[in-house]
Amino acid sequence: MADEQQYDYDVLVIGAGPGGYVAAIRAAQLGLKTACAESRETLGGTCLNVGCIPSKAMLHASEFFDAASNGTMAKMGIKVTAELDLDTMHGQRRDAVNQLTGGIEYLFKKNKVEWLKGRASFTGKDSVEIDGKAVRAKNIVIATGSSVTPLPGVTVDQKVIVDSTGALELSKVPQHLVVIGGGVIGLELGSVWRRLGAKVTVVEYLDQILPGFDGDVRKEAQKIFKKQGFEFKLSTKVTGVAVNGDAATLTVEPAAGGEAQTIDADVVLLAIGRKPNTDGLNLDAAGLSVNARGQVEIDHDFATSVPGIWAIGDVAPGLMLAHKAEDEGIAVAENIAGLTGIVNHDIIPSVVYTLPEFAGVGLTEEAAKAKGEIKVGKFPMMANSRAKTNHEPDGFVKIIADAKTDRVVGVWAIASVAGTMIAQAAQAMEFGATSEDIAYTCHAHPTHSEAIKEAAMAVTGKPIHI
């Protein structure tokens, strides 16, 4: 074992995304000499630069334009004439990104985290090379995130065929946007451009959109998106995309096999999922390998099979979500420091930031039924006073509880602020709440969150407003 003095750092984090930068800051706060390797010109990873944050900026701005142009504001007595200034809309997105990524750089300096600019690749079990420089660390945290999953035969050029990054930078509104993939990313970015005037067609291999979400949510989501103008081609696979100048022609056929058809589009968004970023890390040199999904296997403490090497976030098994990575970043730093860092992976919320929002935490009804007897309570948002006054009738809250213990095992919501509402459910489940606990917790009136209380009351068999 090398002498302690031979190490350059106690902790080296590879990647400065939501998991990596949080791990680095927490490790430094715990008194460990810490560095973070990042090759981007700005910190924050995919999430802050080209993912979660900029997409929400565009979603928020497009909601205003849609409300002004589709008559929603007029119905409330606000008469306006909507005019799209796409350059300004992109500008406010970029400004939000710049402020937040700059904020992380400030936090690095404040907490004395050294930013090593460049790509890191392993040269040994405790050593890496970054931009030609050799670095040794007692602990190395792999937090390299993920990138867009490619589709054979489809080449992203960021002009006609784009991924999520290119879809944020379109210089004009497409006449026809075809989204390959009916998951979270495709539906969010599809919503942006539909609100701004594009025709949007979603091609999904499965028979429903939003894989992994509760069955009732998936069915209701499709109805809502159709009402908003989305066109869906489900149980359909894309067999090829041909680009001709500024347009593309997709060839599709039934997933189960059948006659091929073509779809013309001026922009195609590839959004079939994400894959862990392990290429270029030279994991072999560290004695590591990846599993069948390209992930680095870890134990409960986020340690890999090689002592001193850890992995978190999208590169490790589990949901590919920024908040999951952040919590793991805190936990792994605390474990390295000799404390106890834990993440309850059974209680990690998932959210789709469309309008309305779709959110869930815990088990779906289908998964809960497979485990045993359950009780289910639902409450429609159209019966919620705040949703009613805001003209937001779509959606519901659904609570799933164990039939014997009444302990809540899953909560699913469709509402304009479902992503915020789901935090209450996650916190309640974290501390083992029953549906009765939620039902007898006083909620402010009038709020959307009262729908959670009402759904819990439905589970207990004591509904008031339905």
C-alpha cells in the first residue's frame, strides 16, 4: 500500500454533474482534500448544461406563450396578442444555465474543491491521467453520468436529426417534429415545440407511453397529450431515417412485424433513453468491468469491487435521475469519511414536467399487487378547489397502501404541480406513514396538496369530497 504522502488527494471525483459536484463539495466539507475532474467548460454536467435545467426554462416559457395564444388567458379576462420571439426565449434559457453553472464554480472555490479540467482515464487502481497529467487519489468516485442511447441506422446531426441537446437549440419552430420514444425526455421536449406551434408525432415501440409509471397514469397521460394535439404511433418501431436536405423521412412498421409506412418530418428527435458514460475511462486498468447494461456494479455503500473506487449516479444501477445522483453524492462522501451515508432507493420520486405534471414515488399499482393485497384510493383534481379555480381539471392523486398494515407503498399524481406535491408523499413514505396518517394531517386550504389528503381518506374508506 502506498504511503499516505504519495496521494495527491483524499478524494478525486470524476464528473461534475449533480452527483459528482455534490460528492466533491460534501467530501471537502468533511475535511477531505478533494478534486473533481470535468472536461466541460462549465460545471453541472448534462443536467445543468443541456438537460434538466434548460429544458425546464423552455417548458416554462412555452407555457406562457401557449396560454396567451390558445385562448386560456382570454377566458380569464386577459386579452393579449401573442408573438413568439424565439431568440429571446433561448436567451433566458442560456442565462439561467450560466447563472447556475457559475454558482457551482463559486461553491467549488468556497469549499476548496480543486477543478481539474480535462477527461480522466484510469491508469491504475488509485491513479488516473487527466489531460496528460498523472493524479493519484486514495478514493476515486466515478460520477460520469450518461448520454443519449443511439438507435442503429439513425445518425444524429443536430440539424434534422437531433438528440435532447439539439432539441433545445432549434433556431425555428419545426412544422412537423417526430419524436422517437414516448418517455420523459421526448414528451417534455415535444411539449415545448408543440406549444410553440409544431405538429408533434410520437413513435413508441411499446403499447403505452411513459414506461415505468403506474398504469392509470400512463393511460390518462396519453389522453391528455392527445387532447393537447399530440399524435401517437404506439407499438411501432423505427427501421430507418433518411435525410434529404432540410427534411427527413422515417420508415416505421408495427413492433410485432407488418407493413412498413413512411412519415415525413423536418425535425426528428431521438429520445429512446440514456446509457452510462464509461467509454474512455479505461476501467480495465483499475480492475473494473461493466455489467450487461454498461453500469459499474456497487454495494450498498456505493463501493465497487475495487477498494477505494466508488460509483454513483447514472453510471451505477438504478434510476437515471439527477436527484438520485445528488443524494448518492452526499452519501458516498460520508461513507468515504467514515460516516454512514444511506439512500433509500425504494423512495425516489419520478416527475414529467409537462402541463399537467406527472409524478410518482414507490410502487405502481401493478407492482404492489404482485407483492400482496393492497388498498387503493383516488381523488380527481377536478374536485380540488384550487385546481378548479385555476382551470386545471386534468388529473388525479392515487395512493396505494398495504391492505394489512395500511402503510403507503406508492403515490401517483397528475396535476399542474404534481412534481412539488410528490415530495410530501415521499417524505411520508420515508418515515413509514400509513394512509390514515396522511388523511389526518391538516393541509392548507385551498391547495392542490389537499388532493393527497383526499386520496388518503379514500383509502381509509372515509372520503369527503367524492
